[in-house]
Amino acid sequence: METLAKLQILSGAARYDASCASSGCRREGNPYSTGNTSQSGICHSWSDDGRCISLLKILLSNDCIYDCAYCVNRTSNPVERASFEAREVVELTMEFYRRNYIEGLFLSSAVMKSPDQTMERMVSVVEMLRTEERFGGYIHLKIIPGSSPELVRRAGFYADRISVNIELPSQESLKRLAPQKEKHSILEPMTLIGRQIGENLVERRSSRKAPKFAPAGQSTQMIVGASPESDFQILRLSQGLYRKMNLKRVYYSAFVPVNQDNRLPVLAAPPLLREHRLYQADWLLRFYGFTAEEILSDDMPNLDESFDPKTAWALRHPEFYPVEINRADYATLLRVPGIGVTSARRIIAARRFSVITPEGLKKIGVVMKRAKYFITCSGRPFEKQGRSALLLRNRFLLGDGSGAQFGESPKQLVLPGLFI
Amino acid sequence: MNRYLYDGTAEGLLSAVARILSEEADPDQVTLAERENTFFEEGIYLATDTAAAEEFFSRLQQQAAEAVYTFYYFTMTEREGMETSMLRYLALAMQHGNKVNGYLTHTAVKEIVTVSRKAGRELHRMKGLLRFEKLRDGAYLAKMEPDNNIIHPLALHFSKRLRAEDWFIYDVRRRTAARWHRGTLSLGAIEQFTAPQMSEEEQAVQELWKTFFGTIAIPERRNPRLQKSNMPMKYWKYLTEKQGK
Ligand code: SF4
């Protein structure tokens, strides 16, 4: 098969993987080599679905021996199969990189003959890139569940980021939908990677020459909407992964129904709004000092469709407001709807020069439509404070048109739990 | 209230600012503009003093390194009529140091920082959107028409990234080019540009990239509006993946 035909099959098969981050690590190129990576990450294009393209994201093979219910490449599906030779992937990466199409490579794969045989070939791709081609660009490598610790270790010394997909948010769902993958075959490599990254950091502190192990850290991904877990369960899982396994990112991928299977929910459309809300809640966990238990609870296990999770929290906690712009600390400012990380930092910076006035707030970039209900500026409120939460809810939804806006008609979504 | 004029160069601007800040009792009361050289133009012309500009620049670097960046990006924007704001901004930078960029409630600071950020953003964008094509002789060529004059920092970026290759970047509108040849970077003007021959495999590689670009999008999630807002159409002209569609 020609490389072009393989590329068509194997990039098409990779497109449902949500992670396309190339940031978080800087590597200087060395004199006779091609490639470096940059701290903030670079998008090279945006595909027709509006997502950033920064890496050559492909599968090494889609010829799978497993049969996961939600996956196009499962062995019981009659799809066309293809596998790259290691050399082909190396050539593609180099040719694309030299033309500045990409930041690097994101390589994943179906399970060909066995996890180890597949992982072996994936590692040989990155080995060739790093040693023969002296490629210094970004590499993200997926770890096949069940591959041997030795291969995981080798992968980590060549790649910038390695990741093992959690796939589904609970063991029961995994058992039901991906019966050949076991919880421990996913968690073991994750734990190994986490430990190795930690040890490596210590090593590098004592010797700067020590080789780097996955310097951009570990991430994972789970599918949202293919199984019945609540948002609360999902967020608590993410929180645990951030805290205990030191993960850099958790990616959520709205379930896109590609198979007819009575173990799967029937959706009118992929739950994009839900995915969006989960990412927002995830930000609150990582950058806003929220805990999963503050965002959701057993009584309220799913994220509000109409409001972003921060606004929803604010509406439930009128006692927290108003926040005084000229006095509140960073963490408190962050809890104001309409004030993000950037504006909170700017407010603190601008306060060093002078008292902030309402005009000043606008210059700083605070979204006043939202924020005005929750703040005072030198003691003066913008709006009548202490409105009832119900009134505010309605106002956000209808009143001044500043309510949730997402896509054309968020209501067409059918959320999971509707199993047949 | 004095009105000062300078010659329109970055150096001239710095030397004029240096002079005003050292001689004016209240620099907040004066204005600064580019000389237009009309007969009746009013104002005091400050001739460019290279030594004074350099001296001021190095003081600025010590006082407020971030302001140097802001100034650098500002010059890339090729904006006119903002000299007075720049004067106020630099005066504040000398007074407050790096913190100045946080003084966004000040009109002049806000104006200068916003404009410079635009150039910074375009530079970052072009780092991703620039496309090289392989020429017959093995070197690579990229063409572009950015709003801001970013060729220098852009070429520096690629000199760290594509070290092993020889390449050119050509700014079609400004007729300037950067060349990386055997590990040295040079910049210059191009009088006449003749399109060179492509290498034989170029077409095939471009096809591969277009195929990848086409298949990586999720059909159920098509969103041309989002695509255009992330990647404005003015950049499509030289994008390999947007050719021949
Ligand atoms: S292991 Fe499962 S999810 Fe992965 S390619 Fe095979 S069938 Fe698909």
C-alpha cells in the first residue's frame, strides 16, 4: 500500500483522540540537528472542525486484535486496515517538520499482534527520529495498556510526553465496553511513569546531564458519554489523577457513536456541551483553586448545562459576594464570574499604581456584563447587590443576553443515561 | 505646551524621547510626532542623535527590560501617530521599571501595550503558519505577507529550529528577505523576485499534508466559523493545505 493511502486511513483513525497539546517543555536544538520545542506550544493550522493542528497525529496501525465497543478500529468492524513501517513514519515526520507543517509527532496505535510487539515498533520510530535523524521536535507517545515496563521506560526517555488512556471513567464500564483492557494494565504503566518522572526530576537536580524522562509530563484521556458515570464521578477521578499521579492534563473526548452496539447509548449528537463544561470544571480544579466537591455533589452530580461551573457556584453562594476589587486577594478575585486568571493578575498589578476605577476595570479586560453583579469598586456596587439567585439566573439566561452561549442550539443534545 | 518632531525612525524616536525626558520640566505636557516636512509645519525638530538613542536604550534595558520588548514589538507594527503615547509610556517605564506593563488603567500604557501585543500575537501565529517549500537546489523557501514587520524575530525563531537546512523567508509586501545559509542568518531587501523551481518530491509531500489536513477533521464537528476565527483568511494565501480547493 502507498504511504498516501495508509496516511488517509491512519490519520482518519486517529482523529477522535482529543489531545493535541504540544506545550509544556522547551528543548533547544543542537547545532547539526533539526528541531526544538517551545514553551507555549505552537498551532500550525486549524482543521475544518476548528481544532488546532500542531502534531502529526496518526496511528501506527489500525489493525486491532481487541474489540472495544466504542472504537472504529475494533476487530469486529469491517474497516480497511493499514500499518506503517517505522521508517515511513520517520520520513513523514521529518518532511512535514522541515516544511513547518507541524511541531512534532503524536503516535498512537491499535494493538497489532500483542501490546509488546506494538509498543516495540512505536518505540523504534522515536528511537530512529531521535538518534538517526537527530530530531529535536516534540514527540507524544501513547503507551499501549499491558506493555512491559522496560518498553515504557525506553519510550519515556525519547518522548516529551507519554500517556496512557484511562478510556472510561470506571472499572465496570471498562469491563463492559473494553473487555480486553484491564484496569491494572492501565494503572500500572501510569504509576510507573509517575514514579519515573519523579525520580528523574531528583536525578536531574543533582546532575544536569542526566537524560530527561518525559519532560512534558504525563496525560490521559477519557471518553465522555459512552458510559453512565456522572460528571461528579468523572471530576473526582480527574482530581485524584492530578493530586496523586501528578498528571499534567486530563483530556475529555465527547463520545462519537461510530458503531452499532447495544452496549452503547444512542445519541442524537456527540455530547459536546458536556465535554465543554467538563473542560471548564477541569480548569477550575487546576487553576482556580476549586475542589471537585465544591463544584458538584451527590445531590447535584452533573454540571449545569446553562451556566459555566464558576457562575453556577457563584449563584449557589451569594454569601461570598460582593468582592471588593481594590482589596480582595488573588484567590478571591478568581471566584468572580467574568474575572479570569489574566484579569485577576492584571488587577493585582494595576493596584500597585492607583486605586482601580470602573473605567480601569474595563481597560483591564474584565467581562463587566458578568462581573458587575458580584463586585464593588471602592465600596461602590455596580448593580443592586443581594439579588436573589433566581433573579440572577433568569437575568443571565434571558435578561441582558449574557447567558450561556454555545453553538446554535445546545438543547438538541441527548445526554447519557438513556441506555436501551 | 511644546510640540516636538522627529524623523520617523525608531532611533530618532528614542533619541527624541531621551531629549524630552532630560530637558522638559513636565514631559506630560508635550507632544511628539513624526515630521512631515511641509512648509508650514509647526514644532521643534529634534535631530536624531544615535549616541543618545543608544544610551537611553541601555538605560531602559536596565530599568525595565520588559518595556524594551514592548518597544521592539511596537516598532514592528509600523503604526503612526502614537509617538506621544510612547513618550508617556517610556517616561513611566523609567519611573516604575518592569511594573509599567501592569499599569493598564493608564490610557497611554494601555494603548501601547495593546498595539505591541498585536504584533507579538502575529509573530507567534506566523511561527506556526509559515510554510516552506523545497527548492530544486535543496534549500527551502517560505513566502508571507504579515501585517506587522516581523521578519527578523521570525527568522531568529527558525534559525533555532531548522538549523540543519538552508532556507529563505520572503516578505512579499515589504520585499525583504531573511536567509539562513550554512548556519548564518542574513537579512536584506529583494529588488526583484523570480519564483525558483520546486524540487521533484515537493508536490508529493504537499499532497500528503493536504490528505492529512483533510482527514484529521472530525466530520460530525465541522465548524468553519471557528476555523476562520482561529486562522483568519488573510493567511490562507500561502498555506499549502488551503491551495487548490
Ligand atoms: S484497543 Fe480498543 S480502542 Fe484501541 S484500537 Fe483496539 S479496539 Fe480500538
